[in-house]
Amino acid sequence: MIHIDSIWLATEPMAMRAGTETALAKVIAVFGAAQPHCAYLFANRRANRMKVLVHDGFGIWLAARRLNQGKFHWPGIRHGPEMELDAEQLQTLLLGLPWQRAGSGGSITLL
């Protein structure tokens, strides 16, 4: 099991053709470094594909997710270059739901 302490979302789109080295370079450009036990999320311009880069302390993992319908609720660049998410927000985002409204205990709150 991969241990993740922090989850970071990049607001600027990334080309989904990017492999591990390109994604790692993007993490370093946006976040300054790839920290151990951190996950970094990127979406394409249409926000229907996502890549997640995880540094597990020993190496790098790169995973991809694609929605067949709809798109991920991705914040715009106006919110800054990155945002931190908690595990519940990540689970909501991966389902394609509005994760910004996910509160503790699964409740939905106002923005």
C-alpha cells in the first residue's frame, strides 16, 4: 500500500501524453520539488483526463484516469497554481463530483 500524507492539485492543465519524467518535471516546476509521500494531480485542458504522480519515498508512481462522460470539477488558474486536498476531497474528485463542497463526514457544505 502506498502511504500518502499530502495531496496537491495543480490548476494549470498538463498534456496527457506526458510520461513519468515529464510529469515529474511539471511537479518540480509547479510545486518546487516532489516530496516523499505526496500525490500531485494534473488534468488536461478539457478536464476529462487526470494524471496522478506519487512519490512513495523510494520511487515515482504515475497513474491516469479518464472519464467517459462529463469532466472533473477542476479549479481554474485564478485560484492560484496549486491547491491542497484532503483524502475525502480526492475521493469525491475521482468520482467526478464537486469536491470543493465535500466536508468532513461526507456532508455537503456551501462554498
